[in-house]
Amino acid sequence: MHAAVVVFPGSNCDRDLAVAFEAAGARVSKVWHKDTEIPAGVDIIGIPGGFSFGDYLRCGAIAANSPICRSVAAHAARGGYVIGICNGFQVLTETGLLPGALLRNAGLKYICKTVGLKVETSASVFTEGYNAGDVIDIPIAHHDGNYFADDDIIARLQGEDRVAFTYTDTPNGAKADIAGILSENRRVLGMMPHPERAADAVHGGTDGQALFRALAGALTAA
Amino acid sequence: MKARVHVMLKNGVLDPQGEAVRHALGALGFDGVHGVRQGKVIELDLEDGATEADVAAMCEKLLANTVIESYTVEMG
């Protein structure tokens, strides 16, 4: 598996994401926001967490309009895989690759803690290492993680089995407890929690490992 | 020429910051504030001849996220 991790000014989880990919057996290329091409042969693009462009205007809005994001959209349009974590999820909603938006947390506070996540579907390369219904412990660290979409979109996400993860005890006001969603072709995942921060025993938890291992298994075999 | 863009969260989208401001006003004794919605104002300094349609295009592309926000444009 060859993974590309996009780096924006203000990204701060790019290295952690690269390490998690590498630990699962991937080759990783870092890609700068001003680059216009994704390296040839990349199977999956990771959009990392952080505060791209200082969260100016709206979280992820300026990153979503950076040169590299046109290539990310083209990669997704070709059926390529993309994972956006935290700020990366915000970028994916701002690009329109995923529906909805991430609003300020309902309690207005930045929240940094480990939360319980229910795996809602195992039917994706991202989640097939879990069983639907599993509850896993994954850290969150965000100020704007309150998932919002209109009722029709929420119903559609649920009806099409595209809710990947929900919170067991929603910390941020997210509609329908949504923590992560899949694109229509199930190849783009956006999630607020950080699986790359629970991917090694020294992190204090390894519940995120199965996501990266499943990806490596599926995309290496492909 | 100048343009002024007002961006507001759409009706039906919870505005926790506006709610916090409403509570703070109540705590200061300003009774009778039934609701507060907080938005932003963006001022643009434009080449002469720019049209409202140009600014609307900027709003659609970047300045507002129309999933959650509405905008109005004031020219001049």
C-alpha cells in the first residue's frame, strides 16, 4: 500500500498519521499543500488533523481550496481511497467530498479526551477490521466537531449504511451522534476521532490499529 | 469600490456561541433577550466595475459554507 499524507501549514497530526500507516506496512509520501500532483501509484490519501491555515474563515475552508485538494478530489473521483481525520474531516466536508459540516462544539469548549466509539458498519475497507457493534476507545481533540447535516442527509447516511462510527456518549452535540461517515462509494472516510493516536501500545490504547491494518490488507491485496 | 458580505448561520442550525452570548447578557441583567445569533462581516476592497455577481461567486466558493451558512452582499 502506498499512502500519501497531505501537509498544510498548521497540520500537526501528519507525522502521527504517517507513522500509523507505516506501522501497518505502508509506504508513505508526504505531499505539500502547494503540490499539484499526488505521486503516481498512491492508493490512499490521508488528510491529517491539525489547524490548517489557523482555522481562519472556517475550519478546513482554506485548505479545501488549496492546489493539492484539486488532486485529492480527482483521486476520489477516480475511485481512489481517502481518509480525513479531525481537521481532515473538516477539509473533506468543505471540499464537498463528504456531506454536512462540522460546527463549533455545543459546549463551546475544546475537548481533548478518549471517547467510546461504536462501529456502525464493518462494510468498508476502513472498518472491516472491526465487527459492527464493537465499541472502541479512540481519542478526540477538537473545538469544531459537532457534525451537522439536514435531516434528509442524515436519513440518507443512515439508510445507506454510511455512518461509520457514532459516539457512545456524544461529547460535542453531533447530530445523530455521528463521529465518522463514508462517501457514497464507501472509499472516502471522514472522522473526528484520531485512530492514529491509538495505534501503538505506548499511546495507551491500540483500538485504532485495526483500521490501518485493515486498510493495508485490503489495499495491498488489491 | 467596497463590498460588505454578511455571513450568518442558517435558521435551524444551532449557534452555540450566540446562545452563550445570550446567557451572558442575561447574567448582566439585560432581560428580554430572546435570542442571539452571531455571524461575521467580511469587507472586500474591489477593483472598480466588480459586480454583486462577482462577490456572490466568492461567497459560494469560499466566503460562506452554504451547507450551514447564508450570506448577503452589500455593494458600495
